Amino acid sequence: DTAVSQTPKYLVTQMGNDKSIKCEQNLGHDTMYWYKQDSKKFLKIMFSYNNKELIINETVPNRFSPKSPDKAHLNLHINSLELGDSAVYFCASSPLAGQGYNEQFFGPGTRLTVL
Amino acid sequence: RKEVEQDPGPFNVPEGATVAFNCTYSNSASQSFFWYRQDCRKEPKLLMSVYSSGNEDGRFTAQLNRASQYISLLIRDSKLSDSATYLCVVRGGATNKLIFGTGTLLAVQP
């Protein structure tokens, strides 16, 4: 019944490794997002996809590469992990991209710790 | 200047109290406004949208002042379960993305 799910929930890894986070939504939404929440709890958008097409790409290092195989899935691959990548990464979805009062539904988050 | 600014708190209030949170935003062209709630170590969830005429949902009242670029949230008769971080959120910018404030922490005490 989970609307937006993410795996894994926790990820602990060494600097320099490559890791992926997966997200799936079963709400039938067209638009999906990746957000990063840092240690100061500041939540900021990284990417957004609408029907598998990238529509928002904030100033994010090239080491971060999103991929949307279909509109229900949005994965995030991170290369050469750095200490500063430690954060909680939230996936979200909404019915329509960037319109009006459409609610965004968030997944439970992936807590990434880079050692 | 941050795009969305909030007092981080914490606001420590007794059960039954009325508490108000304020938020200011910098982009006058912002289109939509929201309050999200985030419990500790959980995801943000929509609490309520904020409309120009102001709106109420049970114990919660939200107000928007476009001229002053100011949003408020009033919680009446606080419950222990209201303890959370309240995020002020604005939709705007070239891509109509959601821009989050850093949140105001509310702790309701028995």
C-alpha cells in the first residue's frame, strides 16, 4: 500500500564508492523528484522528471545521475561519494509538474552516511 | 537572503496553548504556498495549502499576505501530537519548483 517507496532506507559506505538509491511510486503520478536534506534539515530539490523526461536539474555535481526507466520509477546513482554527500535523500511524486496547489508525496527517505 | 525564511525555534508550549509561526519569502512572483509537517526522522507531509483569502482546517489556520510576502500558521489548542517541525513552502522560480524553509520546531509539553 506504500505510495512512494525508497530503497535502501539506510546506506553506509566509504568515500569514493558508487551507490544507487531506488524510488517507486504507485500513485499513477507523472512527476517525480529527488530532494536532499542536509544535517541542518534544509530540504532542497535536486532533480525532477515528468513522464521520464528531466525537467529540473538544479546545481548538482555531475557525480549525481538520475534515471527514470518509466514514470513510476526514479533512481539516483552517485559516483565517487564524498563526505559532504552524507544526508537524507527523499524521493517525491506529484500528479502534475510544477502546477498550482498539487501536493507532493514524499517517500520515507534514504539516510546516506559516507565515512 | 534566503528564499524562504522561518524562525527555527524551538517553540516550547504547554498543551492547550495557541502558537503562531511566521514565514517570509523573497520572490514576489511566487504562486502557491503551503505548510508541510515533518516528524523526527520522517518524511515531510502536506499539512495545508495557503490561499490568498486565508483558510482554516480544524485547529489550524493559515494566512497569506502577498503585499508583505508573509505567510503564517496558527495552531489552537495544541496537542502533544502536534510536536514536529513545520516547513513553510513556496512554489516559484523559473521551474515552479517547491522551495522549502528550514522549518520551525514545535515541542508541545504536557
